[in-house]
Amino acid sequence: MKLKNIIKNKKADEKVLGFWWILIMLFTGAAIILCVIIINGAPLDVGYMEADILASRVLDCIVSNGYLVGNFSPSFDLQGRCGFDFKEIDVSSGTAKITESKYYVEVNISELNGKFINGFYTRAGEETKKWCEYQKVQGDAKKLAKCVQKNVYSLMKTAEGDKKILIKIYTGVNKREKNAL
């Protein structure tokens, strides 16, 4: 009998619905706060994407229409030929100063049987190269340089005709202070 009175009484109806309304609002608020904490707690690091884009741009510069463009030697000027600027300008101290490059690019050209033909690497970014070599041995680490290797098959014009080659591009980006939180 009391249950019928509670249901018929409008004030009691509002009290019962008010409890459920508050409970739903608390769960919704807790879910929103939990999502924000999870999203903001994940490290934001675009180093892999940056290294992959750099490798693609190097590839676009040295290969055209499936053929290797130009002659390469260990002293090949990648910055001058492809228009890259690997200089870093640090303004954190209040004055602008050029610091060591955070980018490393290495290109090895070989025949399909593995015989090395030619290769070059950037002289800048030696610290990045060391971190990339460390990762080859130890595996990926959260706050180290991010390194990417791309293998691409191409053709090279020779006196005997077109030769099939393998181009290995190894790039590294060492912006761990800026990208990884």
C-alpha cells in the first residue's frame, strides 16, 4: 500500500527519478574525466612519422620514374641537391643559435645479390646516428631517437643497360626533448 502511495505521489516520483538522474550524471562525468586522463597520459611522439616522411622525401629526390638519378659518392651533398636544411635554430636561451642537426640520413645502394654499389650519409646528426645504431642492438626505447628504414627496388642506367638495384634508406630524428612527453 505504501508503494502505491509513493508511485501516486508526484513528489516521491521526482525523488526516485532524481536519484537515478544524479547517478547517471556521476557516471557520465567520471567517464569523461577518465577519457581525458587516458588521452593526456599517452606520450605524443611524431618521430616515426617525421623519419618516414624524411625517408620518402629523400627517395623522391634520388629516384625519378623508377630510375636512380645522378651519381652518388660518399661526399654526396644531400642538403644542396635535395633542398634540405638540417640546421636547427635554438631560441630557448633568448638568443638564436644554430645547434647540431637532429636529423640523420643514410642511403646504401646495392645490387639485388647484395653487392654494395655506392652509398652516402649526412655528416650532420652524428648523435642521432649513434642512437639509431643503439636501437638496432637494444630495440626500441621510448625517449630515444626515432629511426626508420625503407627498402626500395629501383633501376639504374648502366653501359650494359638497366640494372635492378636495392636502395636502403635509413633515417633518424632525434627530437626526444620536444616530441616525447
